[in-house]
Amino acid sequence: MSFQAYLDNIEKQTGKTPQELIDLAEQKGFTPESKAGEVATWLKDEFKLGHGHAMSLVHVFKHGAVISDKHVNSASAHSDPSNTLRLDGIKNR
């Protein structure tokens, strides 16, 4: 599953865009320097996300929407069409 597909599935499950979840994390007092496990636990408890989905959102929260070019059009199961993830929601594409 591509990184973007993980984010899209999070949106489908929670009804919130990745950016909305990042904004909520900031409102809760989390920062990019927060421990990944603490942010992931909040996402799992509050939104019932699985570990992999929570950690994918934690990665974006801590590192931003740009991913490694090695995953772009790699023809692997984790291939993404772009190195920039869409955080603004599925309906905005």
C-alpha cells in the first residue's frame, strides 16, 4: 500500500483529512519533537487507528509531506506517484 493510500484510508476511517488530524495533534500540545509513541497512542485511542496507520500519520506530523524519491514510481507495493503527499483530503484532488 502506498503512503498516500495509508493517509487516504485514515481519512475514510476518521472522516478527517490528514491536515485536520495534524492540526488536532498540535491543539493537543504535540509538536514534531514529541515522542512518536505518544502521538501514535493518542491517534489509536482517540480515532481507533491501527499501529501502521497511526505511525504513517506520525511520520508526516514529524517530517512533513515530502517523502523519499525512492518510493516514487518504484513499481513496488509501496509506490507513490509523487514525493509530495496530499494532506488536504480526497475530495480536493
